[in-house]
Amino acid sequence: MLLRRYFSLIFQSSTDTCLLCSYKPLIHERRTRAYSNIEDEKIIPSSKRVVICGAGVMAASVAYHLAVLGWGPETVVIEQNRIGGGTTWHSSGLVGIFKPSLAQVKLTKSSVELYKTLNAKGLPTGWKQCGSLNVARTKDRMTVFRRMKAQSVSWNIECELLTPTQCKEKCPLLYVDDLVGGIWIPEDGVGDPYKVCTSLLHEATKMGVTVIENCPITKVSQKNQRITGVETGRGNISCEYFVNCAGFWAREVGQLTEPYVKVPLHAVEHYYLHTKYVPDLDPLTPVVRDQDGHVYFRENKGRLLAGGFEPVANPAFESRNVPNNSRERNLAENWDHFHVLLEQLLHRIPCLASTVLDRLCNGPEAFSPDCKWIVGEAPEVRNYLIAAGMKTVGIAAAGGVGQATAEMIVHNDTSFDMYELEVSRFLGLHNNRKFLRDRVREVPGLHYAINYPFHEFTTGRNLRMSPVYPKLKEAGAVFGQVMGYERPTWFEEPDSEVLKNEDPGSQFKVASAKSFAKPHWFDRVGLEYESCREGIGLSDYSSFTKIDIWSKGNEVVKALQYICSNDVDVPVDSIIHTGMQNENGGYENDCSLARISENRYMMIAPTIQQTRCKVWLEKHLPRDVAMSDVTSMYTALCIMGPFTRILLSEMTETDLNPKNFPFFTHKMLDIGLANGVRTMNLTHTGELGYVLYIPNEFALHVYTSLIQAGKKYGIRHAGYYATRALRVEKFYAFWGQDLDTRTTPLECGRVWRVKFDKNINFIGRDALLKQRDEGIKRKYVQLILNDDFCSETDPWPWGGEPIYRNGKYVGTCTTTGYGYTFKRQVCLGFIQDIGPNGESREVTNEYVMNGEYEVDISGIRFPAKVNVHSPILPTKFPDQERDVYRATRDKDKSED
């Protein structure tokens, strides 16, 4: 009844709504003209160092920060229409500091500081620090808030957990009877993206930036994979750098380059509901997010502005590009679709039922396939930078991302760690239009969904599969996806109820564990773990990145010695584990190099590095060294456990005795009836075993032969969760979680893999030597929770938990997991020695070992024991070769 009444109000105002939506862009065009030094009739410059495509808030921020760094006269902003004519003029303006990662938090904080700076200069931004109130309807949502409260210490964000009554006090408009609590974030606020955009461009033009309106870019030129210029409808501009800030046009702008620059974005319909004036509405009404209801609202000049992120979104412009004309770009109101959000808004804000509607805006907003921002240098063309895909919160991202982008151009480095947001995290498949159209139905809903551990997408699946995928599915595999690759996470019994209950129309079982407590797959993974430790486990490693690198002479050796921090000039058939460091000593790649011949190597790297590590190699390999991505040419099967040598010996004529085939070496074996199987004596988990790199045509035969021959040894399939548990317990660092572009080998117990004495000044050597001399300021540790923690009843650690030493915050967990041998939770992370004035001091082993530690899990601190070396785990079958190798170990700073 309430909804029907509200719809009657909607229909009464439908005529006004259409007119307001139609004339909104014209209002903004008039406001743009207030800045007389921004003209559409300016003469196109023939040359600039930087061309920025777009004139929304993101482009304005990049231009402003370039000007601050002294590049104003060398920068031009090119806009096909008017300033702020994309999504900037109809955005909600929400600025929430809490983000999924610390990197995004720092970028958002930088944005807020920028807007405060502009306000102090008297420039309009619309910035208002009204705070935000997030409310919880469920216990799991409240667990999320407790985790946020715990993280707030390490992220330096002020926040407070509230009861439903306290939520009502913060915002009297709310209905709170069905709430279980909330979280108050006083530093959050709102701004006007259009005002921020014009103020930034106003300042930028004062510092020499040129802004050209009504000038479409028709081509972006490159030579030798480096930007050379752009062609526009009014002339050509030569340039050194190009920045794609084209918003939902960014993908189409990427196609103006040959080869295409892939910017995987797709627009969806996104709604903003505006009311008429609301009497007595407090101007400082906080932003309210009811994420369980998928909705938010805020005060906007005495009115309410509301919207949300529905669970299933409507893709916009599915069969054509986003129109340039603003009238064509305005999408029709779809009340049938919006009613999902409207019902929730009426439920949470009862007074909304008696409030008069002004208009409902339906505008396109661009989302990436993984619901993250897209930044960084394009893999295809050097000096082509991207800053797009801000998923409706461009104002929150603009200040920080603009600063980072400008720093990358001017300094070739940035003060922000943005590797997780870089466009190089994608493959070409992610830019497929049909893939994007299907995926973006699912992505916007994740913005407000509970971020459970190990989230898996349900769209865009069954893209990349190894030849043994059907066999793994028959064996009960439950699949996860990484870089488009279907990878078993764990295995159910083929006739189990879990698989029987799956939708009959589904082609496979997707991994899911919607809980912060003990997961339902715990016992199944435990069996797989046990097989890898005490029997034989078989795991599919096919998704690992595999790259061949070679040269005619020894050029490849010299090149890799320069790129890698370890000594790669090892005997043929050896395997070396090494980092590829940047100039700051941080990890750009963490990989294994198998020396195939005097002038050829095979690199094995993490799956998520497939694009990123190729880009790094392309930047640093000389022209006389070639490389080829052979990831899709091989099926990689890993067999782990104490009986693997016996099993493999039965299937090949090669002597596998450790003296003939030692640890960290490889051989070409005949296995069964197949030949040419490159077999590596390592497992990446610390267990005994081998990884078999099998030419795809032999994969099914080798797999079947292994399963048949392994039956008498109790061979069992093992998924990613089991191998992950093995690595966490053995204190192995993970790329993308523990290792990143700001983490050095000295900090994570890998100084023994850095060869300072090799006769070459490898990348990052000077930074690492300096760090070795001065001492490290943070250290990688393993924490094992004691018996105070109950795995059956307590919430589990899933990463991001604060670490306390002697009651004082000292660091954060990066990777966590259950130790099936320890029978305890294991947390890996970095700790610091923070002085009384907040300064970081040298972290020594004495400092680490002399403290008493706790890990804060959802607001509860649990005592833990600390390790600085990989532990030797008890086993029924001790093996000297396995036990002597420790991936994480410490050396005194005086040693090389």
C-alpha cells in the first residue's frame, strides 16, 4: 500500500522530472563559462608533453597535480563536450574513507585533504564533513563493522560502533527496530564533483594548463610502443604522455590506439532519487548506508538524495558505445527495476512516503570486471596512463589517483602503492564486450555486499580451463576462478549432497563460503592437506604464469642478472627462486627460473602476474633477448607427499634418486606413454614432490596414468585451499598479499636470496644495500594463536587483523589460515617498532622475540606465539631434503 501511494506521487511529477533531467547539462554548461580562460575556440597547440583525455573530476585532478609539480605549461586537457559533462554532473558526491584496502584508503584520504585545501582558498567544492552512518541488519554485517573497527587502528580512521538506539540518535529519520547495530565514521562527508572539477581546472589553468572543450580525439598515435601524439577534430598534438580519464568512454578511447589499449569497463544503469524540499532537514544529516538493503541517502541542499546498488544491475548501451550527446545519454526511468531499491528506502526512511518527489535520474556509470578502480600505465603502450572505472565514487578517488598519476608522469614513481589497482591485473579476455556485459550485471551489487572471504564471481565463468578440467569436475572439484582460469579450490565426494544440490542446469560447482567463522569445507580440505603431507596429493597448477626467455648468445643471462636480485647464472637444469625488484627494492615479481640451456630459461610466476610480469620484462629486456608467454601450452600437475618419488619412479625409466635428481632441479621425463614432460623437483608448498609441465596433448593421458598408478598409495586430489594451508603453515610469503611493490626481501626473511656480491648492479641493489646497512623498519613474522582461540566458535582471522605487541599496535596480518599440523590458526604479517613520536625504528630479532603478541579478530584480542623462521613440522615420514629447506629465514645484516 505504501509503495502504491508513493508511485502515485511519482506519476504526478513525471513531466517535471523529464524536463529537469533534460536541462541539467545546459545548466552546467552555463556554469562552465564562468571561467573565461577555458574556451572551446582556443587554437589547438601543436605540441605538449602531456595530453589528458576528458574533463571530469578525475582529469581535472591529474591536470591540477601536474601543474603543482611544474608541468602546467606542458599539459593540455582535451574534452569532446563541456567540462564535467560525463558522470561528474550527476554523481551522488559521497566520500567514504573506509575502502576495501589500505591503498584505496590512502588515496581517498589524499582526496579529502585536497578538497579541504581548496576550501581554505575560498574555492567552491561542496565539501561537507557530515560523517557517515552505516547500519547493520544482520550479525554478519555487524561482524564486518567489528572488523572495520579493529582495522581502524592500523588505517588511522576514527570510527565508533553503535547500538540501534545510538543510530537513531545520529539520524532521527531512521527506522531502527530491525537493526542490530551500526558504525559511525565522523571523517566521511560529501562534496560536489562538478564544483571540485571546475575549481581544480581553475587552479590548473592559472598554473599554465590549457583546456580545450568541444574537441573530440580521433586517434592516439604511438611508435615503437611509446606515445607520440593525438589527432583531434581540430588538429594534431604531439606529446610524450597520454592520460585516459574518459570515464565510461575510457574503453572506446582505448580503441583509438593501434594496437588497442584494453580498458575493461562497461556502463550500467545507475539511479539517483531526488526529493523536493524536506522541512527541518538538518544540513549536517549524515550519509546513511543501509548496505543490507542496498541503499544510501544523504542531505542535499534541504532535500534528500538517495540511491543504491541493486543485486542485479542493468547494463547500459549493450549493443553500442556510450553516446557523446548528453540528451541521448540520459536513460529512461525504469521504475520496475528501481522498485527493489525504492522499497528499501521507504522501509528505512518512513518519512519518505510523505515526501514529494522531484526527479529520478538514470545515468550510466562504468564498472570494471572486479569492482576496483583502474589506474596505471597501459601494458600495450608506454607512457599511456589510465585513471577510470571509479564505480560512482570518482570524487572520493580523484584527489589521490590524480596525484599518483601525476607523480608517475613526472617522477616515474609515486608515493602511493597502487599495484592492486593497476590495469595490468587484467588479460585481454577481461576486455571482451560480452564478458563485460555479463559481468557488470553482478559487479555493482558487490559494492554493498558483505565481503566474505574468498569471494567468487558467478558470471564470466568456464573461460580458461586445463585439458584435465572435465576429469577434475568428475572427481568432485569445487571451482574458483583466477585470471579467468577455473581452478579447483577443494574437492567433494562425487556423489555428495553438496554437488547433488547444485542447480542441475549449472555446468560446475562454484566455491562459496559465506561466513567469517569455521568454513563448511574445513574437513574436506583437511583430508587433502593430510594426503599432501603423509601420502600423495595431486593439484592442478596449470594457471601458473609460464614464460620462455632466450637469446642467441649469453645476452639472456646478463639481462636476467640485471633484472633479478638472486644469482641466475646457475648450472643448466637448475631452478632458482628470485625476486625482481624495483628501484626501491620492492617486489615487482616473485618467481622461479628454470635454466633450460645455456641461453634459455623458463619462468614460473604467480597466476595473477601473467600480464604484469610480462610488462616488467618488456621494459627491461634488451632487444636481443626474446620472450614468449607459454602459459596456455602446458598443463601443470603437482604431486606432493612422501610417496611421490616411488610413484613417479614406477612411471618413468629415469632414475629419481636425489643424487641424480636433486631438489630445485628439473628433467625432461617420459611418463607413461607420453614424452617431453618437463618435471621440476619442487612443489611451491614446502612438501616433497614434483610439478609436471605436460604438453597439452599428453595431459589427459598423464593425469589418468597418475590417478591409476597412485590408487595403491591413496592418491587424493588437492585444491587451492589445501596448498594454501600448506604454504601458510610453512611460512611462505604470497605475492599480492605478503609481497608487493613496497616490500623488500630483507623485510620478509629472504635476504639469502639476494646476491649482493654478483658482478652486476641489479635493479634495486642500492636501495637494498642501504636498507641492510641502516636496518629494516618492519619484519615479516608468523603468529600462531594459542588455545584461547576456539576454531569452532570464534570468528576466524581472514587477513587485515591488527597485531599487538605488549599491548601496543605494531602491525597487520597479511595472510591467514588454519594450520592442520599445528591444529591452530596461523597468521602471517609485518610488525614495526614504533617510537613514542610515531617514528619507525629498526626491528631486530631481539625486539621480535622479546614481546608478547596478540591478534585482534573482530574486536577480540587473542594471544599468539611468534616465529621468524619457517618451522620444521612433525611428520610420520621425516625427510632431510624437505626439512633443510626454509623459505623464510633470517640472516644477520652483516651477511650477504
